[in-house]
Amino acid sequence: MLALKIIFWVLVFIIFYAYLGYGIVLFIMVRIKRLMGKSKPFKGNDDYEPEVTLFITAFNEKDFVDRKVSNSRELDYPASKLKMVWVTDGSDDGTPNMLKNYGDIEVYHEDARNGKIAAMNRGFSFVKTPIVVFSDANTLLGKDSIRLIVDMFRNPKVGCVSGEKRIFQKGADAAASAGEGLYWKYESTLKKWDAELYSVVGAAGELFAVRTELFNVVEKDTLLDDFIISLRIAMKGYTIQYNPEAYAIETASANVKEELKRKIRISAGGIQSIVRLKKLLNIFKYGILSFQYISHRVLRWSLAPVALLFLIPVNIWLSIMQDGPFNRAFFSVMLALQLLFYVAALLGWFLENKQIKIKLLFIPYYFFIMNLSVFLGFFRYIKGKQSVKWERAKRGD
């Protein structure tokens, strides 16, 4: 029985630490750093304004082309220093021809559809500026985003800068929108603290930038290119910084089914990333970066979902077999709380995409979907069935 109690508390600790505990530890460490006066922003060359390439890989994005180009032209950065490069490999809906009508855009196209990574690797050879900013075709950037990102590269130790992903929410949020939006707000806070402590653990593909000289070709079957690219740069001794005021905004997934599809792909990519970045697990070599990586990413893609799965049967056994009324009551309450959480997730499923705004129920539902996607993504990765070709989830209107 003692062994079972130990297993119970280990499982609880893993779950708590992965989703909340790390945030608490991170906050304390950042506060200590501030008190020690080691959290001051870098002050460098005020005239730093290098040429920048806005790099976009697109597959059949004709519905977003005009909006994206218009948004790119309105960005607060000198037009003479902002190059726009689009790689449209495989597109057969007229996207390349639409782009070629604009005189200030470089368009590179091949009929073969080999996936986003192949297009990125091929297109990167056409980048000639010292800084390259990656963005998705279906996202809109905040007006000051490029300038805010470039400004952080004044620090020579910064090799990558991530912007913030924001979710456009309407008055009547669906479960996907409400859950995804709240999740990203929490993630944004963690990223700010991660950056202040040392480095963000991975960039957001919707908007991130790197020093061109640090970019390395990515394996063609890579699922999370933004994550792999940014962390490999961090492993070279540079930091990944974060500015939430530089943002890319997009609509949430059309529904939770579409969001689950997206999350499964991310989870499969997360497992793949853990395997490919296995050297980063060596905390003796990479120090604080390894600590952040394991705490913020690895646990969520590995042990935490497994701990959630095993916690219920262990809790049931303890609530039945435990001696003493106090012990039985304690474990019974813990079991009841777990069951209540999953009941709330089930209710959230019933309310999906309805005009009933009870976000408190959408949160456990979205949390459940996140962890379910890890298991589904793991099996997809093991079977090698995750395609590297564009499989964009349907977004809300």
C-alpha cells in the first residue's frame, strides 16, 4: 500500500508540475533574478535597422493572398528594407499567379507538392537579408510586429525571436475558440517568464524570426519546423526571445474536431522533436535551457498525459483499500474531483459550438483534447502515418 501511495503522489506531482507547478517555479526564479538586478533589457545600437525578408510558404491560399499582401505592405518597416518572399510549391488554385500580379513580391513555385519543409528548405536559398521573418499566409501581423522583432536582434546573443499567436474571438465563442484562446494567454505568460529567465522553449510558427546565418536545412519529414529550427539555434548558444506585442492573429479552429486534428499533428511532432533533440535532455551540457525544455515541453508531450491516465485506477484502488476513515475520505475526495473534472469535460463536449457561453466547461474539455491528442499523436508517429504535406485545420469564420 505504501508503494501505491508513493506512485499516487508521483503521478500527482508530474501532472501538477507540468501544467501549473513549473509556472510557479518559473515566476519565483524570475522574481529572484529581478531582485538581483540581472533582468535588465539589453541596450544596443539605436540605429539598428537591417534588411529583413518576410518569408511565407503557402499551399492553395488564394482566399488569403490579397489580405496577407495588404497587411504586409502596412507593416511599420521601411519598404526598401522589407523583402517579401513567397514559396508556393504544389499550389494549383491560382495562388502563384495572384502573387505575381504584385510587383514587390518574389514568388518561387514548383508544381511538385513535397510539403512545407521541402518548400522552406528550397526557398531559403533565395533569402539574402541578415534577418528572416517566418509567417503563415492565413495570419495577419500587428503593424509594429516586424520592427519589434528586429529590435531584439540588437543583442548579439539573440539568435531567434518569437512573436505571439493570438486567437480572434467573436462574442459567442465555440469550445475550440474559448479553450484555445485561454490556453495561448497562459502560454504567453510562461513565454515571457521563460525569456526573462533565459530563453523561450521553441518559437510559434505563425510569427518568428532568425538570423539567416544560423538557419540550417531541416529534415524533410519534420513536423514541427518552427520548434526544431528555433531550439537548434538555442543549442548553439544563442537565446530565443519573445515579444508579445509582435503578434500574428488568426481565427480559432472551426470546431474541436478540427482542433483535435491540429493537436494530433503537433503531438506527433512533439514526440518526433524529443527524439531528434535528445541531446538537449542533457542538463549538464545545456543547463538552464534543458531545465526549461524538459519542464515546459517534454513533460507535456510524454509523462504528464500518461500520469493522467494512470492516476484514476491508482486513486480508485487507494480509496477502496485504504485503512482508516480519514485516509479513505481523502482519496475518495481526490477521486471525486477527478471524476468531476471529466464530467465537466463531457458537458463541454455537449455545449460545443452552441450559443451557450460557459467557458468554465470549455477549459476542461480543451485540456482533455490536448492530452488525448498526445496519445493519438504518439501512435501516429510510431506508425509513421503523419504526412509532412500541408493538412491545414479548418478555421472559424
